[in-house]
Amino acid sequence: MSEHIVHNVIIIGSGPAGLTAALYTGRANLKPLVFEGMQPGGQLTITTEVENYPGFEHGIMGPELMDVMRKQAQRFGADCQFKFVDKVDFSSSPFKLHVEGKEYLAKSVIIATGASAKLLGLPSESEYMGFGVSACATCDGFFFKDQRIIVIGGGDTAMEEANYLTKFGKEVMIVHRREEFRASKIMLERAMKNPKIKLVTDTVLEEVIGVTEGSKKKVTHAKLKNVKTGEVTDQEVEGIFLGIGHKPNTDIFKGQIELEDTGYIKTSKVNTNTNIPGVFACGDAQDHVYRQAITAAGSGCMAAIDAERYLESIEEHS
């Protein structure tokens, strides 16, 4: 089933990038349609307190921040729908988006599908996510002042997170399942020279252990297992950071637009243009460097302005 309406702009994703794009395109009277996807609000909905988003002196809960952003976008005419885009066709204009058995048409598309932190898949990891378990040191490191921290991973991400966390924690342990590290030589050396960092190899996280005090949960221990000896130990710890990388949510765009080898969307160095005119990308789907709510929101603004200018240019030539 196909809609006959050709939307000015369809936004895929509803994190800070997508909702900021919706706000700006809404204010430009483009009547944006937003498909919020499987995780409305994006990664911030699994974050407890956000203290580094400008404008909130005393911090704000992640889900609350996204709710405020959504309402602000809706105030200016954004149509936000809790639907998931299954397939896209960018081969000709108008672009086609297949959404739960229905086809939607758009003159322009803003991709803001974000990225997902790679997780270990432990039930206890999900249970304590945001309550001592985190996948973002720059987001949450501040909450672990003078505390014991474990970073899981053996690549550059883990080394970078661990070094950053030594600014706050009293000790940081890098736990890696193998003996050899994948990290680049310079990043590994930096971690080894840091007196606050301890490297533990051939070891995996078996379980996150914590307690519930009233409505609050907190991490107290990490159950670690040596993969060679089978020995299991309970390590006292307040914070567990997953440093095993992120995966951009871009699978549906394979073969439709240019992607980096790692799956991130390739955009121009000066704007949010992809290799397909009229298709723009913003937020963590194309940013593997900063991955912050504020930078995602900024790039969402850029994508909205780029889309508005694109639509003006095709109107002039039609």
C-alpha cells in the first residue's frame, strides 16, 4: 500500500539529532514526518541523569530530555510516529520508504538512526545500565569520582575510555578476554604508563552484581572469570564501562548510500550531504568521533538547514 502524498522531508530516527532536525524543519514550515524507530528518543532513553547538556543547570533525566525535545518539535508541526522503517529506495526521486507494510514518499530524507553500544549480552548488564554500567565515559565518568572502575575491552575505545576515567576514578581496571590487545601501540602504551590503570588479561565479565536501595540500584561487584584457569573472582567496583565499541544503525542503507567500512554513513566534510542529493545524515549514524547528545543535536540542525536549502533549490529548477 502506498501513500500518494509526497512529504517535503521524512526524518528517520528520534534521538537528539532527529528531533532537532524535526524542530528546525518544522519551524521552516516543511511539515516533517518523523519515524521514531525501535528506540524512541535514542540512546538517551537508557541514560539516567544527563548533566552535560547545556541549559539544564542541575541536570535532567535522559528520557525527560527526549520527551521535552519531542514536544518542542511537535509544537512546530512535526508528525512523530512510533514506527520502524524496514527498507528504503533512494534510486530515484521522490525517495521511497517502506514502513510496516506501507510505502511513504519524500522529496528529502534526513537519516538520524544513531548507533548502539556493543553490549556483552548479560541480563545483569542490561539491569544495571545507567545505574553503574555505562557505554560512554565522557557522558558518565563524572559520576564516579574516587570510585573503582572496570573497563571491558582491548581496543582503542577501551584504552581511551580508561585513560579518560582516571580523571575521576581512584583506580581503573581494563579487563580483556585475550592476552594480546587490539589497541594501537600508542594507545596501549599510554594506558600502561598511567599509574591508575591496571591491565587484566584472559578475563571476562561473567555478571554484574549490585544492590537495590529504595528506587535506586547501584553496582557493588563484578564477577570476573579467568578463561584459562576457570577461576572466578568477585571484584569490588562501583562502575563498569563497556569499551567494546559502537555499531551504527545503518544496515537498511547498505547499497543505497555510501558507508564507511565500519558502517558509518559518509557525509561531506562541510555539510551533512550524503552521496545522494536530497539525502542527509546526522548524529551518531555518521559521527564515530564525538558521539555526544549536543553534537548530535548540532548536526541535526545542520541537516535540517541543508534539507531546507536543497528543497528550495529543486523548487527553483522545477
